[in-house]
Amino acid sequence: MRGYDSAEVEAFLDTIVEDFEDIVRENAQLRRDSERLERELETHRSRERSIQETLVSAQQMVEDLKRTAAKEAEVKVSAATLQAERLLDDADAKRTQLLQDMTEMRRLRTRLSSELRHTLQRYAELIDSFEEADAIASGQAASPEKPGHSISR
């Protein structure tokens, strides 16, 4: 018969079977590699999501800290401003009180000076009257040339 040599066909089929088995093994290996790479890729994606979430959380925390620090600074500035205003008000009140005290002391000094002058003048008049009484008692009249004890200012 003319046709194909069955040994050659068998050898060819064996070669094809071996090549097909190699391809099936290689395909299985590629699938395993692909699945492994997919798992690694998913792990990396999961890590990336975790890193992104951590970064977002860190950014939010930084913003929160900035806002908190700004609020605390604002509160401290307000408190310091209020304290400074209170201190200024207290100082102004003390200044006003001191001015009033000084005015009162000037008035008191003026009054005491006037009262002392008046008292001294009365004592001088009293001394003059004693001297006149002594002069009259001793028979001498008070001379008009004798200076008086006048206290004035």
C-alpha cells in the first residue's frame, strides 16, 4: 500500500504527544506562575491601599493637629489679651486712686497749713495780750512802735 508509513506516523504522533504534554505542563506552570503573580499583585495592591490609607490618616492627623494648635494659640492669645486688658484696667484704676489720694492730701495739707497758721496767729495774739496785760500791770503802756507778731503767708 502506498501511503503513510505507520512507524513514521507513530513516531510523529509520539513527538506531537510529547510536545503537547510539554505545552500542557508549560501551560500549567504558567497558570501557577500567573496565579502566584496575581496573589503577589493583590498583596502589593493591599499594601498600597494600606499605605494610602495610612498616608491619608497621617495627613488628616497633621491637619487636625494644625487646627488644634491654631485654636490653642488663639485661646492663649485671647487669654493673654484679656489679662493684659485687666492689668491695664487695674493700673488705670490704681493711677486714678493715687491721683485722688494726692488731691485729697494736697487739700488736707492746705487745710492743716491754714489751721496751723490760724492757731499760730491766735497764739501770737494771746502772747501780745499777755504782754499788754503785763505792761498795764507794771504801769507801762504798750508802745505803738513795738512790732506785732503777725504770721502770714
